[in-house]
Amino acid sequence: MSDNLNFGFVVATVGGDDLDDAALYQEVIADCRLGQSLGYDSAWMLEHHFSDYFPTPSPLVFMSHVAAYCPGLSLGSSVLVAPWYQPLRLLGEISMLSNLVDGDLFIGVGRGTAKMEYDAFDVNMEDARGRLRECLEIIDLGLSGEPFTYDGEHFKIGRTIQIRPVPQPDRVHLFGAIGSPESARLTGEMKVAPLNICQFPFHILEKMYASWNEGAANVGFADGGRRPVVAHCLMADTDEEALAMARTHLSRFFRLQSVHYEADSEPWTDIKGYEQFNRYFGNLLALSQPENIDKFSAHNFVGSAKTVAGQVERLHDIGFNHIIVHPATVGVPREIRHDTLRRFATSVAPGFSGAFA
């Protein structure tokens, strides 16, 4: 048993096709209540705008709502797209939330990749990495509780201010989303813990984790905290039963994802810093076909309890100590999501954490 291994779960506005947005939000509450009752320590929420692809424009608003329903449940974002925010406004909301919740706040941030969303917010994608870095620096300054100013390329705070309400910094943990070895190294150099997703095979995750360590070492950063990773999860009695569900639900998820990101139009070709995403999202188009799902499932949590436990062990061997189970993809009904959460909590997690004993 690994005493330092923690488990969370992803919640999202998903459910049957007959549900409207208000009903989909109630699905999130139902998932949070179940997950907390089973022993998971955190629920993680997504941010997306203007489409059917997980319509959750404000994870922080949702966290505040969930905190009232599930006192003590820690809450995370996967992720807040920092370049779209005015940093002081975001900092104030994080500080406010830190005074409202009983659990921890795991604030994952990233630069985002949907050109449609960037266009709607009138933000230049080529500025994304710089805006992300400056936003993180401002949040870090503000969470200290001390007065500060800031003079950056994208954001300037010309007068000395102090955030109110006074933040509870021990409750707030910052993470940077990692999508490549390069972004992993840069995230380490920004002195932010890594947040990974099992979009890539394990050997690529190993390279990304090593790159983050290299970047963190370059600036002398070592916080010793959580190292989260998100894995899609569908469980059944047998591997074949779980794979059959994955071919149905994950292929549908990738179709919707491809539409949201306009993958077939290859919008990233001439955007500095995003050139590699044409190839990345080309793979998503392939995954929208059910016959291509099995290979993706092999580096996620799709299968029987024995198979999934083996995948958890592999991720732990890489260095991840906070496993985030993700059963909440588009169209997955409540009964399947809840069955998967129960199976993982009763037949996998107890082998790695005393919280599920």
C-alpha cells in the first residue's frame, strides 16, 4: 500500500441526451456527493465556453456551489485557462473561495488550445504563454497576503494593493497543465507543480515528468507536494466489457472534442507556440472512430479491477501521487459513471490508500 497516494475524480456537465443544462449541472452535484461518500478526497472541474463540449464557463463559481453541498470535499480545476482572465479578478476570486471552502483548492491553470474560444475573448493566442506566466506570478504574489505591485509585458499593477479577503494560502495549491516535454520544462521553471493527463502513452508521460523535474531543478524549485494525473476511466467485470463501453463513449467524446477545437481545419499552423497541435488534434480525429479506441484505452483506466490496478501502479512508478479518475465524458449516463466510481473505490483504490480500507 502507498501511503502517499491520493485519489480524486473529474466531474463535468454530462449525462443522458435528454438533459438540459440545468439538469446536467445537477448531475455534477450527484457525482460529487457519491464520490465524497466513497472516500475520494477531491472533485476536479473543467472550463469550456460556447459549445456542447463541457459547458462550464466558471469552475470557481461551480466550486463555491459544490462546497455548500459537500463540506470538506477538496476541489480542483482542470484547468482554468489563465490567458483569458484579468489576473487580479481571478486572484480575488481564488482568495474568496479559499475562505469559503473546508477542503483544499487545487487550482490547475493552463494556456488553452481552442482558437474559437480565443477569438471570442479577443485574445491573441501568440500571447498565451506570456499571459499565463504573468498571471501565475501575480497570483503567487497575491496569495502571500502581502502588498505588491507588478510590471509585466501583458499586465501592470501600478499602485500597491493587497488582496481582500485575506487569502488562506495553506488551502491553495497551484498546478500547471502539461501537454508536451517543452511545456513541462517551462512549467517547472515557472515554479508550479505539474498536472498531467493520460492523453499520451506512459513512456511519453515519463519524458514529460522528467522534463518538468529538469525545469524545476533549473530554478531550485522543489515543493514535495501532489503530482496529479488524470486518466479516463470505465470499468466492468471484464476488460472486453469495459472496452466495449469505451468504444462507444470515448469515440463520441473525441468527436465532440474535435468539433470544439475545429481540428479538421488545422487552425494552429501559423500560430507561434502552437504549431505542434495540428498533429496532436489529428490524432483526436482518428480516435473519434470506435476501432481506434483500444490503443488509447491501454494507457488509461479501461478494464477490470486487475487491469486498472496495474495502470495505477505504472503511473505511481513514474512519480504521480494524486490519481484523478475521469468517468465523466459526454453522454456517459449516471449509472455508468457511478458504477465506475464505486468499482474503483472498492476494488482498486484500497490497494493503494488506507482512506478506502
